[in-house]
Amino acid sequence: MGGDRNQSGGSASSGPKLNSGDEAKPATPGTGENICPDCRGSGRIGAQPCKTCGGTGKVIEGIGGG
């Protein structure tokens, strides 16, 4: 049984890949999507995918609070 838990736990923990511009995983409380500051939302810099957002045009950032 312990092996089964580790296998399913490993699959669940792999989750979405973080890009270099992400501050947290998607859907983390206190975060939201923002336009990538480097490619300005296009997902590309020149002919290459943007390394900051991984080509999505979006980054996950913390949102401010008062």
C-alpha cells in the first residue's frame, strides 16, 4: 500500500511547470495571472519563445494586500 501512495503522490505533486517569471504555482491563494513584463504578453521575444513566461505570455505573481 505504501508504494501505491508514493506513486500517486508523485504524480499529483508533479503539477504544472513553473516558468522563471512565476512566483508561485497557478491557483495558489494570494496570486494571480499577469502579463509577462519581458514579452508584453506575446509569448515570444524575436523568433524564440519567451524564457520568462515559457511562451504563454503570462506569469503568476503575488497580489498586494492592505
